[in-house]
Amino acid sequence: MDLTQHLAELTRLSSITGRERAVAEYLLTAWAPLVDEARLDRLGSYIGLKRGEGPEPRPRVAAVAHMDSIGGVVTEIEPGGFLRFSPVGGVDRRLLMAQEMEVHGRRIIPGVVGSKPPHVTSPEERRRLVPVEELYIDTGLPEEEVRALVQVGDPVLFRYQFRVLQNGRISSRYLDNRASQAALAVALEELKTLRHRADFYAVGSVGEEFGGYPGAVAATYALQPDIAIAVDVTFARHPGSEKDAFPLGGGPTIGVGPNCTPRLVKLMRQVAEEVGIDYQLEVMSGPSGTDAWGMQVVRGGVATGILSIPLRYMHTPVELVDLADIRQAGRLLARVVARIDQAFVEELRCY
């Protein structure tokens, strides 16, 4: 699989929270050669199974990367064809003015976010952040055409611009969390070359960006895995954000904290060191803000881990990752799965 091309296609697709089906259906096709079976569950999460060797019961390991992303939704069509909208998920309101957008109506319609020019605003207005309620999307189309193409409730996305940068780096919208889905693809490819006893479930979950983690919780409840690993992104270093951030190209982070089962963390670290995979430790002293927070308490409890890919400029249209970190995350995930057997699962129950 061409990792860059896979990321380009994943980020091209619309998948704001609550409308993730385009990505899920793409995974059904793109990952078909990598899994033994796949389906979409009732909430729309993707679930692909790569079976392990040996008789049942086999250990069950789920790796979960959320498919949904932030964006917006059309709330009103005004005279003149101007579109009012509301943010969906953790959109940084500072970025919206003069932003290029896509409205996904009957077809994809490009537009720009307009607001009053500074020449006609008061000094007080110029000092404050413009409320979203005062912003609108201008598509350039006449009102009658806008009303024919767009309905209230249609998704609004940042404009798609996939950039291949220098030094193996990629910038695009929605690398949170398409980078992690690409890491799952790497893991599935790697498992084709490895012997593993565990049944491995690659899950693309819905609804993570709103909290509550409905897709991950529902999938974990149905699959009943012995181990669940949330694969997500974390903060990469750039000027002004050196604290609690990680260098690009330094490998994925392994979470340490109340969301992370210590024996599983130990195994992930051991495997990385034995195989020669660069990794970084990410201390999470409270709720991790990942799908692990919901998966951990499903049914009688699930052993959980967190594997994260450093990403710059999170929740902006120019998120930036290093392809090497994605590959390393996928390789580490596959090697960990290959090390899990029934004896290790039994050890998880010993305190």
C-alpha cells in the first residue's frame, strides 16, 4: 500500500462527527485484501478481523482509531444565498474568518467564510473575536442555485488541500485521526508477514470528537476483546508548544497513566526496544481524551493501551505529521499483537 496515497484518499473523504460513512465504506474496499472479514456495525463503525492461528478460544485484541473529524453544519440559507453554519466538534473559532470551505450538498461546493471588513467595523469590534453567528459562507452562487444544492444539516468541511512537504512530512486537514487509520493499515500489512495467535480487530470508530466515545464503546461491548488499544494523535513540538509535546520523527508515543494497563504498557515498551522501534513515553495523569477512556470500563473492564502519533497544528486545516511516525506506530502495533498469547491475557488478571 502506498501510504501517502492512502492518506490522501482518507483526508479527501467527508467524515465529520455523525456523518462518517464515506470513510467507513472506503475502508471496506481499501482494506479488503488485508483482513479476513469486515463489516459496519449499527453505529457505522468499521470492524475488520485478521484471524490468528490455532484453535479457539484465541486472545482478542482490538485497535481502535476514530474516523470522525471536526467541521461544521449548515444552519440557515439566507437571502442572497449566504450560508450560516455552526461548528461540529472542537473547531478553533480563531481560524474561521476568511477560511476556504467545502459545503457537501448535492455536490461539493467551494466557498469562503466572509465577515465585515475592518474598514466598516468599530474599534471595539476589531478587538474581539468575531462570533460564529456573525460569520457566513459565500459560495458565489445565486440564491436559487444554492437552495437547489444545499439543505440545512449539510456538512461543512475545511477545504481539501493535501500537501507533500519536505523530509517525509505531510500536511492536510483531518490527519486527526486519518493518520491513525493509516497506521492500522500498516499494522494489517505487517501482520501478513508475522505469525500471531491473537485475533486482531482493526476498528474505525465513530463519534470520538464529541466525547462519550459511542463508537468505541459499542464496538468494544460487542467484540469483548481481552485488550483494546486506542490509536490516536498527540501534540508534536513547534515554536511555543514545547511543553507536553513530542518531536516529529521520534516515533509514536506510548501512553502511561490511569487509562493504560501497566502490564500492557510494559509489553509495548519491551517490544519496541527489542525490535528497534523508536518510541516516546506520554504521561497521561488524568482522562486521556481518547477512545481508551470509554473502552476501559466496558462490561467487566478491558485492559487498555494508548498509542499516539505526534501531530502539529491539531484541529486546523494544516495538520502536519511525519510518515515515519505512522509507519513506526503500525509496526509496533503489529509486533505487540504477535506477542500476545493466552498466557499473557491470563497475566493481565493477576494483580
